[in-house]
Amino acid sequence: MGNVVSIRLEASLLSELDRICKEEGKSRTTVIKEALRYYLQYIRSKSSTEGFVPFSEYRQVNEELKEALRKIAELEALLAEVKKEKDMLTKKRRWFF
């Protein structure tokens, strides 16, 4: 069994905690432990820049990726047209030769 820690919560925070406990079917202790783990993980990841991409950079990369995918789709459509024309020309040659 772990150490005991006592905390004081505002009434609004306690009622929110109780609501979540009821929805999740978990005890207050379990929900508080999970919340603390998530918070500590967040703090650690925030202090470590390794593997972290700021939202502004993510957004820019996402826009560049969308643009690249759009261009690929355009090129695939052009390639399909060229292939179709090639197939039509190949069929026409067979009739005349």
C-alpha cells in the first residue's frame, strides 16, 4: 500500500471529480492517480524537446503534406489519361496495319 496524501478541493472540482468517477465506474483515488500520471507525463514531455513538434510546425507540415497529396492525385489523373490515350492509339493502329 502506498503513502497517504491529503488534499483540499474546491466544491466545484470535487463535484466534477465525483461526476467523472460515476461515469467511469472508478474510485476517486483511481481517477486522481490517473490524472496525476497524465499530468506528470505531460510535464516531462513538455520539458523534453526530443520528439516534440510545436503545433505551428505540425500545422505547416500538415498543409505541405495535403498539397503534396493533391499534386500526386493530379499526376495520377494525368497518368490515367495518358494511358487511356495510349491504349486508344494502340487499338487504332491494329485496325489500320
